[in-house]
Amino acid sequence: METAIKPPIQLTPAAVAELTKLLQGAVEAPFLRLGVKGGGCSSGTSYMLGFDARMADDDLFDVAGIPVIIKKAHGMYLMGMEVDFQDTPDARGFIFRAPAV
């Protein structure tokens, strides 16, 4: 992969395991896209995760063997984030954790 800079995010072993399973399935695009959606003044920022095709304004990273794409403009908002996968009786899904300040 053509990555020259350190990825702004980390994937936990649980996230890597789940993403590896998903990538082996019927995924149309082979890249994991991470990004942000801006909210209004009171709603803050939302994080997004999905599979997508690479575009010209994306940075490409190899994070624990997972091909990750992030829009160049989103990298600063994702800096230091950790993506985890939770599978408990109460919740199942990916979780974004902000870096400790």
C-alpha cells in the first residue's frame, strides 16, 4: 500500500477481527472509509464507518492489515481516535473513542 504517513487512527484487535470478517464477505469496495459528519452547534461531530471506493482526495493507510481511506480534510478530526468493536448482550457495533486529553 502506498502509505507514507502514520495513520491518524488505531484499530483494536476486536475491530480488526470483525473488519477482516466483513472484508472477506460480499463487499463491493475493498476500502474501509472512516470520516466525520459535522453537526449543528449543539449536536457536535458524528463519526462514520463504511466500505467505499478510493477517491482522489483520500489518504490511504494500512492499519493492522486493513486498507483504510480517509478524506484529507477529515484526518485532523480523527487524529488519535481508536476504533473498537463491541459485542455484548447490550450492544453490538463499532465504537469511536476519543484520545485521552
